[in-house]
Amino acid sequence: MTDLDAEVEFHFAEAVEALVAQGWSEAAAKAEAERRFGNRRRYRRDLERIERTSKRGAFMSLDRLSDTLATDVRYAARQMRRRPAFSSIVVLALGLGIGATVSLYSVVNDLLVRSLPYHEEARIHIFWMDDNWRGEEYDFVRERRGVFDDVAAFSTNSAPYHSNTSASGSAQLLPFTVSTASLFDVLGTPPLLGRAYRADDDRPGAAPVAVISYDMWQRDLAADPDVVGRSVLIDGEEVRIVGVMPRGFFFPTPQVKAWLPLRLDPSSPAYRDVGYLSLVARAREGAGAALVESDVQRLARALGERFVYPKAFDKTKNPSTTPVHQYLVGETRQPLMLLLGTVALLLVVACANAAALVLARTTDRRAEFAMRAALGAGRSRLARQIVVESMVLGLCAAIAGTAMAIAGHRALLARLPLRDGFGEATAVGWATFAAALALGLVVGFAVSYAPVRNLVRGRLDAAVGRERGDGGLHRGTRRVHDAIVVGQVAVAVLLVTGAMLLIRSLAELHSRDPGFDPQHAATLTLEASDKTPDAAMRAFLNETVRRTGSLPGIRAVGLTSRLPLRDLFYQGPVTVEGRPDLLGTNRPSALYRTATPGLLDAMGFRLLEGRWIDSTDVATSLPVTVINESFAKHMWPRERAIGKRITTAYSGTPISRVVVGVLREVRFTGLTSAPPFAMFVPLTQHTYALTAVLVVRSDGDVTSLLPSVRRLVGELDPQVAVTRVETLQQVVDNSLLLSSRLRFFVSLFAALALMLGSVGVYGVVSYAVARRRAEFAIRMALGASPSRVRRAVLEGGLFPVVAGVVLGSGMAAGVARMMAGLLFGLSATDPASFAAAAGALLVAGVAAAIAPAIRAGSSSPVEALRAS
């Protein structure tokens, strides 16, 4: 029998002995060893071929190298089949990390890295004071555009929409952008079909036209090849389609399905008084950032010479432009990069786990490597085999991770903190596959580093018999194992600390009073056509409130124009009686909201003093208003606000209103922001808007009543679109969307890191116990108690855990400061969060080490010595 035959038979016999020691019969142990070991004759041939190849020298032809590499890959595949449990654990752990990483990478690449669908997007800039420019200011700027080739004004809106002129069926809600005709020149993107609207389409009185998105053409209009020239009903008006934009084009958000001419009218009061527009401009070719900034300063000075601004909306202060890419997706950058960094740390933990397993597996194969070295294989040849095996594992993990990324991409997008349809602008493409493949190769190489280092630094000239006599882990191997555990635990502490900070921060936010009662209440937005007469809208809303209030289970019903926490804007300057210091540029601005008498109970508002709007506040009675607590305290800090007068010109004509009530503080714009000034006016004393928010409250489950409310609205007017149907609790939760979704992902990744870290500790300690069975047997035979053995195992297992907790806490203290902007109500170095994270890892470490410790202390010395 040759030395190689003896080596193969030794490994087979060793496997049989190990199974017998576990309680298997000898026949069953031999059968199981045969199954695990595979075809011994083919294994021997593979070893001979590998050794013959290695003896030919380090320098070989490319063909020979490829043949050797193919042999290594086949050998690696057989090794995976021989150890299916080991291979599955490594591939699953790495695949999970790779899949999560490439999924988030695809989103980051599509939103933050890939160019937007505009020509030379670096030249496109958004002007300061978004959603606040008046029509006359836009014309003034465009006439003095200086360094800019062109300037466009735009505003996003929505309206009821029908895809056919018969207006059959219920209305859909169409998100659209109104803009000047120069918008498409500024963006530099021509339509796929037809044309963009022109200057003559953008004048008052012109026939209504629209440019539609590729998605609207495909989904709503069945990709009609003759769509150009076709008419649709938008906001009750027949609109002719003149163009279709290319696939992937969007502005300003992917939710927008159509673009309509703005048709500014200089004779309209809104042209001079209402600021609702945003401005976008294209800089001239070669105009750098310094030149653009200089020209913006010039425009601001010109605006100050032409217009008088209140302090809150002074466009001469801090003028600037924002690159279009940053404007559109800039707010997603921080959370997405935080999540990508978090999932990369999870991948590091998975790699550490895999490295520990591969190192343990390699250490078990020292006899094999010693025999191959004796037959002439060099260290580099053996190291290459380990690298190839690890990279095959990495590639398998990349395939598994890609499958996970594809399967979970939609679910991932649904949970990411993305707004306005930006999730629709991302997809799993070839970049994702390439990233997964590259990541798998890198991960495979990284996983092989520890075992290759251990192999190259080890003593490969040891005899096979000595391998059987080793009583424990080689000291170098044990140090590497401990270092891996320290790294795993440190990263897990970092992730768990971040999760605890977000969890506690979100708890603080949820405990904050929004100023209304979100329980048992829901809201529906009613969108009527622009052609609906005021009298008809008045009758429709009155009847809607009356009949909804009579539905069984409805306790209160009310109408308003905008909902707290959800609907922003709609504000304007006010003049306050008795405050001459608040005139001119010092005029304050207040949110302007309409309300019906039932809104107080439907929303769960609370009065601080005075009364709410009631049925006596009609169009012919004294104009009144109810203001919020902040407004009252700032305007009349030492007086009662009841009876004071506030003048507004929101409807075009100045109206002096008497304050009849003060609401306790309501969080209109966000739970974390200071409450702005706000005022409610009776709906009956204001022009009836074509969009109204219906709020209903019940004594029980309000969601069960919503279908009845929707049917009632459809019966009253089928042309009114019912949108944004949600409970008030959902409104509150949606206002915390960024924090709650970040908490979800970071908590998920932290839990996975904690699990992987625990598995890593368990694997290392279990492996050390298995390798030290003979040592423990001798110690117990010489009188060592089981408790002493268990304590020794626990101490050895917990030492790297404690070191990792200390290291991870220090890392978390530095990284947590980067999360300060995402936290509310607590410090980035919150002691409770750090203590909870450290405690969780210590408990997990003890739990992972205790089972191997018990096994070490309860094993029979005789059986352990026989199996050694």
C-alpha cells in the first residue's frame, strides 16, 4: 500500500471511529463514512493528478494552468458534496449578506450614481425658495437670465382623470406637472413620440394639450400607436395628447404621469399674489459653479430692487441653486448610504463566520495537506487549492444572493424610505448581477485569507501520526479564531447599538402628542373637476357631510382643506391687529385651512379657549377664525387672543377676521418641527375648493365603514375621485416613515448580525471542545471536576466576546454621531442604548458558549480517550 493509500484509509478510519464514539454501530458508521467520504478511488486519483501537476514546477503554460484550475474546481465541488452541511451553512450565510448588499447597491446605483434622464444634467439647476415663486417673478427672472440658457417654471398637482371622452366609469387620480413650455428645453429630453408643447400652447386661452409619460401610454392607454392626437379628460377638460416621453424619463418625480402647459395669465391676481412655483434653469456650456453662484447673487439683487418681500420669504437672502440630481434624490442619500453601510457590516460578519468555518475545516485537513506536501506539493500549490475552494463557495453564494436579491427586490423597495415613486425608478439589472459576481469572488478570496495564512505559517512536514495526537487547536489557529470572533462581536455591537438608538428615538417620537386623536378616525380626499361650479361643489360637500354623518357607526364627520402632518403649504402673509411692528417685510405668514363645525370632534382637536367654528358662521355672518396656540402666544404674549383681528388676502380680497377660539398645539408640519402659525376659517366663508379632505370618526373599527363612505360619494357624484383613503394613525405613522423604515432595516440587520455572531461563537467553542476531548478526558481522569472544565470552556469562549463588546462599543460611539440627524429626543451616545447592545451581545455569547461547555463537562473520560 502506498503512502497515499494509507493517507486515504486513515481518514476513512478516523471518520468511522468518530461516528462509533457518538453511539453508531460499526456497520452503520462504516456506511455513513462511505456516504460522507465519497468514492475513495476517485479521490485518490484526484490527489495523484494534483500532486503530479504540482511537481512540474511553479511555471507552466496557460493551457496547463487552466487544466490545473479546472481540476481544482472539480475537486472543490466534490469537497462541497462531501460536506453538504458545512457547504450549505457557508453558502447560506454568505448568500444572505451578498443578496442584501447587492439589492441595496442596485437601489443606490440607480438613484444616486446613475445619470438622470436629462441631457448634460450637470448644467441643470433648481432655484432657491422651492414652491414659492410667483408668475411675475418667473417672468422677471427669465428676462434677466444672464448665465442661464433658459429658465422654466413648474408645479406638481393632481386631478381626476378619464382615459376616454365618454367619462364612463369612476375617475382615477392623475398626478401631473404644469410647466412653462421651456421646461423640455431646459431638461434637454425630446419626446419619444410627437412633440412637446410649444409657446403658443402655453398662453392663456390656448387649446388644452398634454405630454404624457411612457408608463401612462403603456398602462392607461394600452400603448396605442395613434396616441398622439387622442383626447383624454383631465380635470373635466378634454385634453389633446401631443407627445409621449421616453421610457425612464421623469420630472420631478416618477409618480408624475403627464405634463400640461402652465398658461400664466398676467391679468390674474394669482400671477402677482400667489407663490406656488419652482424654477429650474440650464446653465450655459462651460459655466462653472462660481459663475452660476455669482449670477444668482445678481438675480437676487435685481429681485430686491423690483419687489418687496416679507422677512419669512425674502428671496434676496441666501440665494443659491441646487443641482438637479441633488434636488430630486438628495434627501434619500443619507438613509440609503446608512443602510448600505449597515448591510456591508452584516456582510463582514457573514464573511467572518465563513472564514472561521473554513479555517476549522482546513485545520481538520492538516494530515491531508501534510501528506501532499510530503509528495512534493509546495505551500503555494496547497494555498491555491484552499483559495479555489473558498472562491467556489463565494461564487455559489453569489448565485444564491442574486436569487435572493431578485426575489426580494419588490419587498425591499416597499420597505425602503423612498417617497414619490422613486422605487419605480430602480430595477435589478446587469449591474446587480455583475456586482454579485464580483462580490462573490472578493468574498471568497477574503474568506480564504485566514486558513491560507494559517497553512503557510504552519509546519507542513508533521507526520500523520502526530495529527492524531494533537490535543487542541494549534495556537496560531486559536488566535485567528479568537480574532474573527472579536471582529464579529464588535460589528454586531455596532449594529445593535444603532438599532437601539433608532428604536428609542422612534419611541420618543410616538410618545409626542400630535395635537389630535388618531384612534378610530380615518380620512378620504375628494377630488372634483376644475369645471365644477362653486354652487354645485357647495351642495355636494354639504350633502356628503350630512349623509356620511347619518351612516351607522359614524360618530363625527368634518371637512378641511389640508390635513395635519400630511398636507403642507397653503400659507400666506397676515396682518395682525395691534402689532404695527409686524408690517412690511416683518409680516408673519400662517397656514390657512378651511373647516366645518364637525371637524373638531372628527379630528380630536382640543380647544384651549374660546369656541370652535359652528353652524352660525355662515357666508353672511361676521368673518371668524380659530388659531393655534403658537400663533396666539407669539402675537399676544400677555393678552387673550379672543376678540383680536387678523387680516388675510388668501382669497384675493383682504378680509378681517375675528379670533373666536384657540386650539391646543397641533403638529401641522411634523412631529419633530416647531409648530407654524395656523388659522382655520369656516368653509362657508371661503370659496369652495375643488379638493376637500373628509374626516370620519367612529366608536369602533373605522376601516370597516370606509367602503360605505366611498359608495356614498360615488352615488352623489361619480366624477369625484376618492383618493388617499387612510386612517389618522396611518397619517401619523407615515410622517415617521423615514425613522420607522430605517429602524426596521437596521433592527433586522442587527438581529441577523447577532444571530451570526452567536453562531460564530458557538462554532468556535464547539470546535475547540471537539479538538480538546483528549485533554479534557485526561484532566477529568486526574481529578478535575466537570464544573471546572465547564468554567474553563466558558472563560475561553467569552474572552473574545468581551473584547469584541469593548471594541464594538468604542466603534459605535464614533459612528453614532453620524446618526445624530436621524435621532430625536436622545443623544447619539445614549447610555441606555449602548448598555442594551453590550448586554445583548454578552448574553448571546454566554448562550452560545454554554452548550459546548456543558458537553465538555459531561463527557465520559473513557469514551473521549477511546475516540481520540
